[in-house]
Amino acid sequence: MKHDNPQHIIAICVSNKDYEMSLEVRKAYPVITDPKAETRNYVRLIDETGEDYLFPASRFVLVQVDAAVEDALLAAA
């Protein structure tokens, strides 16, 4: 699975309040590196629509993993 995530960080959703159509709680999402968004406490990721969007970072737990774990988690999601 290839995406713009050189640090192999995934976002685990812990709250989808107000984003029920775009996010599933306890699901792992691929993170797209966006330093500008990070300075504003947002995370860019691929949501349920298959598009990348910004979401409040407080909705997620960010986890750094190796490439094999990232691929396995995202394939299972």
C-alpha cells in the first residue's frame, strides 16, 4: 500500500462526533504529512470517502509504526 507517509504514522479514530459520515471510531487511517496543518492541531488523512481531508487532531491517537505494521493495519481497516 503506497501513500505519502514517510514516517509511517497512522491515525486511530477515538471520536467521530460531527464527522459520523467520514470517520469510524477505532479505525486506522493513513496519515498524509502536512506540517502546516499540524501547527494548527489538525491531521490530514484519507477518510471513508477515499479523499484526503483535514480533521482535528484531538479526534485521533497518532501511532508511529514500521511499514509492515502500517500496511497490515490499513489493509485490515
